[in-house]
Amino acid sequence: MTVRLFAMTCGWLTMPMRNFLDGEEGEIRIPVPAYLIDHPKGQALFDSGLHTNMQNPTEKRALGLAKYFKPEFKAGEELGARLERCDVDVSKVRYLINSHLHFDHAGGNFQVKNAQLVVQQREWAAAHDADLMQSNGFALEDYDHGHDMNLVDGEHDLFGDGSVVCIPTYGHTPGHQSLKVRLGSGDVLLAGDACYLRQTLENLHLPKVLHDADQMLESLHRIRALQTAGARIFYGHDPEFWETMPQAPAEVI
């Protein structure tokens, strides 16, 4: 059995560094990643990048988010276009896994209409609760498109063979999850926003904005344990790490 992994950049965002490392000054320019997992039983996506409305700086949502983030997102960088370059028919993707439901991870969900959406149950519930939507910055237009749903609770073995496993890493949001993928070279963990940067993991340096600090620290310790066991950690938005990442259609080895 061969599982293949492909990484795609679906835009860039610039924002205050304190959003990533509390107390730090200045700004950071970060990639917006999405991943394609090619499994013998079907294709899966981990996150979907930005909504195409972010390509129009005068669009209402783009104007609202521009108060907090500076986006760089051109036509051709959206998920559908990235997949097309990989000769992937987006209509035949079997699963769409969201690490969580923020705009830069679920904004492209509408482009993957036929996939089953795999989200932690507690994340989906929070993303439909008015108070938690406001406190976590959720917006229905990013993720609520009538997908066939698989609301999971904790670890979830996507294909039933241990090769692609959702790992709960709560804290950044109420139901954040990471994804463990077993390649021929060993396990990798697509950390998502459970671990923004290498410094986040090495120094347990939390961001300024998060849902639950204790849960995020617990998740970082879990990620450390996976790293100690041999997994390579793919940090959620680390620009230095991203420079080392081959871009689709090149394969991650």
C-alpha cells in the first residue's frame, strides 16, 4: 500500500507576530497550506485554504478581514486551481478534513462539494453556537455548504488501516484536529494551528489569541510525544519550514 502526500500553497497572510508568539513585536508573513493525500482507497484533502472572495479586495468579507490580516491571494492560487495542476478531479475527492473552521483553513470548502466533510463534533457544534462563533472568529460562509458530514469524536482512522488518522489537538479552537499520515519514509503530522511554528513546539510559546491555553499546551505535549516517537512535524504556518516543502505536483517524500 502506498500513500502519497502533496503540499499546496493557497495564498499568504501577513499579521502581527504576537498572534503567533504572545509578547513578540513586528509582523510575520505566513503561507496558507492545504494538503492532498492520495490513498489507494481514495483521495483526501487536509484543509482547503482561503475563499476566493479574498481575491477581491473590495468584497465585503475581504474588507472585514483586512482589518486584521494582509492577504496575498491571486487567481490561480485557490484550491481548485492547485488541484487541477495535479490532474486531480476535485469532484472525485472522497474526503475533506478540516483541522478547524477558520477562514484560512475552511474557506475553500465550497470548491469540494462532493467530498465527505470530516470535522471534530465539538468544532462543528462551536461553529454553530452564536457566542462561540463570535469568540473564535467563525463564519458560516466558510464551512457550511451542505456537505455529507462525518462528525468524529477524538481519534478517527479515515481509511481503517492506520495510514491516515485524525488526532485531536484541541485548544486553538474548541475542536481542532491534526492529521497523522504514514508515508513510506515514516509518519508525518500535519499539525495545523495546534502548532503554528517550530518555536511554538520547541519553547511551548503560545499565541496571544486562542480558545483554551491549557488544552493547547496539552496538545503541544502530545505533538512532542509523536515527534519523539519518530513523526516529522509539519508546522501549520512556519514560513521557514515551508521553504523546505516541495510544492504540488511534486510529491512530499
